[in-house]
Amino acid sequence: MVRAVPLWLRVAAYMFVALTAMLLLAPLVVVVGVSFSESQFIAFPPTGFSLIWYKTALTSDAYLSAFWLSLKLALAVTVSATVIGGAAAIALSRRSLPFSMQMETLFLSPLVLPTIIYAIGMLMLWSSTFGAVSFLALWVSHTVICLPYVVRTTLAVLSKSDPFLEQAARTMGANRPQRLFHVVLPQCRPGLIAGGFFAFNISFDEAVLSLFLRNPQTTTLPVQIYGQLEFSPDPTVAAVSSIMIAITIILIAVIDRILGLQRFASS
């Protein structure tokens, strides 16, 4: 017989969850609050209410160029990471490749490698091999750190899929491309969407790699924010950060509409 959970333990669990939620959400509340302040300096609680910092952010050439670069980079990384990671996950799920377990570990290794170590190594490798860093260097390096998320989510989905569907399609006369596009990829879709979502957000928010691999023409939005905080902090930074929060919320809403959050989380 299962014993009832003691009241003190349930109360402690609720308090722990509430404290965790507060610690996660409180910084966001501060950022959003500061973005509506009338003050010329970053201060909380905000004084007054004004949209001037959003106007400043949306009319700033520095922020707009950094935003469009980050968006272009994140979209390119999403496509490359989804294609490469999805193909790798499909191959690894079949366990037909030699050293498949070791290859899976290799694809997931960026998760445990400190980003700053990888950034320094990538900078040294790219500079000695290809010369000056460029948008291509950012694209390649961001794709590498985003691959584990696509591989992991797609493998998780494929582990729950029916392996006999592809065999049935083969028995019915479907060739390899037909099996791939009509059987395998529909099974992978939740994992690919989840992995693509993670890849976009990680690339869009990545600051360490972008800081090491930037040049004057490739300043991303996180790097621009860090630079503004270092030299002349003002509530414009909070406004830009609030816009980034809004973009993330919109993406989650789109994922919920297309896939459903419960199914997305389970992938």
C-alpha cells in the first residue's frame, strides 16, 4: 500500500517550486520593468512610464543591423543544424554504422565542452586555416554547438517510433527516397521541429562564440548588448532584451500551435 505524502513534505515541495519560479521570473520582470522607465539610467523599480527606449532601440542603426545579422545567422544555423543533425540521428538510430555509439557521443560532446574553450579553439583554428573570421566562421561554429539538440530530440522521437513502418513501405514497393520522405521524415518531424527551435534560440542568444569570432561587420545582437552595457548602459538595453523575450514567447506560441507544448516537451 502506498503511504500518503506527509503534509509538511507537500508544503516544502510547493514552496520549493514557488521559489524556483520566482528566481527564474524575477530577473525578467526587472528587465521588462526597466524598459518602460522614464529614467536615463538603469534603475528598478522604474520611475514613470515611457516607450522612448523602445523607440530608441527600433530606430538605432547599431541595434537594427545587429538584430538582422543575428536573425540571418540564427535562420542559417537552424537550417544547417536541422539537416545535418536530422540526417545523423536517422543514421544513428538504425545502429547500422560502425562505431555508432561512439559517433553519437561525438555529436553530443559540445554539450559538455565549455563554450569559451571551444570559442578560443575555433578562433585559433579558423585564423590559422582560413584567415580572418567572417560570417561563415560564425555559421559553422554556431551549427556545431546546436547539433546536439537536434540529434538528441530526433533520436528521442525515433526511439518511440514504429521501426516496421519503413519495412512495410519497402514491402509495398517504395524506393529509398520515397521511404525517407513519406515514412521516416514524418516520424522525425516532432524531433526536428523541437531541435530547430532550440537551434534558433541558442544561435540567436549565443554571445561567447560571437564575441570571439566577430569582426566589425559581424556584430550580433548579444554582442551589441554586452558592448552597450560595458560602455554606456541605459534602458535601451532593457528594451532590446524585452523584445528578445517577446520573440521567444511568440516562438513558443507558434510551436504550441503547430506541435503542441506537451508533445514538444516530450520530444
